[in-house]
Amino acid sequence: RQFSKISIEKRLNGELGNNIKELITTKSAFSKPYDNKNKVLSNNNKLKVLIATHQVGDPCNVFGENFFPDFYEWLNYLSRVSKETDYEWYIKDHPYYSDLKYAKSLDRTSKLTRKIVKENNKLIHLESDISHHQIINEKIDFVLTIYGTIAFEYAYFGIPVVMATKNCPTSNYSFNILPDNFNDYENILKNLKNIKFKINRNEVLEYYFMKYI
């Protein structure tokens, strides 16, 4: 457990490469520390939700069937749901990688994200290079992903992550909110204010050890 804790905290402090078994990402979303002089979330009592986008070029159903056929449909659905709630919705893309292999996919994702935000004033766009430490310290309440690594990263900080699938790397653990089906997913999203969810950090450490170490 201690070995896993040391490794995961290196990752969550912005380290990259083989040192943390991360050979794809060339820029960490955790590289910058919290800056209390540059707030990015609104200072109000609204429940705050972060949509952590996927690269649209990635396979949506790589781990098995989920609730949406692709990331585009998932984002469009969340945009519609946002209009039916009184939460404050934020949306953020991955940091921009220098590797040209991923640059085009990141460009397409950014273009789609900005288009959706432009069409919906309920969504607040966060620049991709904003650190997750900033968002976490400003007290985001929930995070949404389909199968992203943010599922265990935010869970490590005690923040509930709602998955849009039952088929994901973390599905054998209970530190994420895993809906039973699409209808359950929708019900959860529309009733986040009523959710009380406790996270066992030791489970996150066990998952990290088994997955990465």
C-alpha cells in the first residue's frame, strides 16, 4: 500500500514517463500547483460538476459496450441534461500533447467542446492547461467521465466520479459511482444533490497497484 501511495502521488504531482508507468501522456494535467489568486470556479453555493472530455479519436467502447455509441453523443447528452438542472457545469479537455500523433485528435476534441459550449450557456469552458489541483482545491463536487483515468485520480482526493459505463478498468471497485444502466445514469445525474458517497482510499491504492505496478 505504501509503495502504491508513493507512486500515485508522483503521478498526481505531475510526473510522467516510465517512473509512473505512463508512456503515452507527454503533459500532465496535475503539473501546476493550486494558486489561490487565480480562481477558475465560481464563488457560489451551487453544486459544481466537471465534465472531463475524452479524445474523440479514442475508441469509445474499448472496454466493452457503454451507455453511448461515441464521445460526441455522450457530450451532447450531457449538454441537454445540464439545461434540466440548476448545477454549475464545467467542461475541460486534456492538456495539449506535443506528440503530433495525438495533436490532431486533441484539435478535433477542442473544436467539438467549444462548439457545444457556444451552443449552451449552461456549460462553462475551462482551458485545457488548467491544473486539476486548482479544480480540486476549489471544491468541485462531482466529475463525469466514461472510462478516463480521472476516475481513480479524483477518487484519491475523495471526489465522486460518475461513470457512463459498467465496463471500465475501475468497475471491480466501489470508489466510483457505477450506474446499472442508462436510465440509472440519467437518474443519478438529475439527483446529484441527494447523493452521499464515501470513498475508501485504500481501494484506490489497491486498484492503482494492480493496474500500474
